[in-house]
Amino acid sequence: MELKNKTVLIIGGSSGIGLAAATLAHKHGASVTLTGTTEQKSKHAAASAGNTGYAVLDVNREEEVNRFISRFESIDHIFNAAGSTQFGSVLEGNMSDHFAPINTRLAGSVHLVRAAAKKINQGGSFVFTGAVSTDRPVQGAWTSGVATAAAEQLARVMALELAPIRFNAVSPGFTDTPMWDKVLGENKTAVIASVAEKSLVKRIATADEVAEAVIFLMKNESITGEIIHIDGGARLV
């Protein structure tokens, strides 16, 4: 399936992997609408991606998701890149804060499926976002591991439950995106260097490389229930 003139929604597309996917889908000729959490971020991202459509959306709010999806008569592909990560002991902190990343990746994806499943065209798909943390848990980042595992398993289960709609997920390793600026702060450069050194390919992925996997999953109509790893072999070492 080519993406020319296809309706593609990129949820969480105002930066990082989501923005890269929106830009690449637009280059492939798709009719792209991206979403972000603020008007300013969404509008700026849409201009950066090639003057795509945009909307402000919080995937945690089912009523907002329903209103957004109602704007489209039919949809070909949805990529949910919305998500965050955080560090903290399970024995400390506020539980609502701990569960925020899990809710965004799992409940957010479920909201999208419930709202859009009946509008997906033949050959269409959902792509969710997992991560290497599913297979390589990190001490202190338990919420991230649980959230990404949930997103990946949701793709497998939905591939069975809602066939022939296709469901897949990308599973990036550490990727240089703005999300990590807030999480790691001034330690980001050192962390990137350390992760790259441990990688089998001695580098970390770019958002564009992960986006290429997203577009591949959209275009290949024979793939469903799969997780594509873009982690430089991080699961193996």
C-alpha cells in the first residue's frame, strides 16, 4: 500500500518520533493530521512537517478523542506516539503520578481504537509505541517498562480481536528526542554517550529512523501483530 492520498493521523506528533513520522508520511503523499497537547506546539509542528493538519488533543480524555476522530469520515492509519517516561521508586511518590505514563500509552491507545476502529479503511492499521524497556527493564523506571509492555501487548491482542484491521508497534531503544531533555536535563549528553557505547552498533537511533519503521508498518499490508525493534541490539546486551 502506498500512502499517497491516504488519511494518516499522528497522535503525539508535535515533537520527536511523532513529528518525524508526520513529516515522513507527508513526504509520501499522505493527508496528515498531527496532534499535540498545546495549540502553539501543534501549529508549529504542523508547519515543520510540511503544513499538515493539526489539532490539540489529550488522549487520556476519551471524550476529546471521540470528538477528534469524529472529524474524519474514514481513516487509513493511526500512529500513537503520545507518551512520556519518568523515574522513581515504586515505594515513593504519588501513585497517580506513577500511573500517568501507563495511562497515556495504554488507555490513550484504547481510546483511539474504540473511537476509530469502525472508520479504518481496508488495509489500514494502528501503530503503537513500545520501547526496549519492555525487554530490558531499568531500575527506577518501572512505569516505563510496564507502559511500553502494555502498548506492545495491546497491538498483539487487537490484531486478533479486530482483524482484519492491522495492529503493530515500534519498539525503539534510547532515541535522541526532546522528551529526554526534560527527563535527563544536563545529564543527557553523558547518558547518550554511555548508551551508544554499550550498543552493538555504537550509536543510538534517530527519530527519523524510528519513523521509517512506522511508515513501513503502515505500508506493508501483510504485517500485523508484530513488534519492530529499532534499538541497535540493546535487547541482546
